[in-house]
Amino acid sequence: MQGKKNYQEKLFTSFKLSDRVSKENFYRRLKEVLDLDFLYPLTNKFYGQSGQKSIDPVVFFKICLVGYLENI
């Protein structure tokens, strides 16, 4: 079953990471211009219809992209 992550801000005693990351941050600017929603219909056929939900394909792609860009 294909999973989809619903992002929600999490507060840690009045600390929000999104407030600490500058507006000029590369990944923040990349998120504004890169729309990865096309991955859902492309990857849907590779997921079963039963069982636990998997990792969101967009999240997985972003993890791979960051690994590539950061030379990890």
C-alpha cells in the first residue's frame, strides 16, 4: 500500500526548526520550485493494496536527492 506523508509542524518547547532555517536556504528554495507530485501516479503500480503503508515516494526521492547533492 502506497503511503503518503502529511507534514505537520512539531513544537519542542517553543522551538520550530522551520523558523531557524533561513529563507535563502538551498533546500527551502528548491522545495518552492520542485513539484514532485508526479511521482505518486508513476509509482502507484509498484505498491500493493494490502499491508502496512510504505514510505512516501516523494520523501524517499528527497532523501536520495539530498544524499546525492551532499555527496553522502
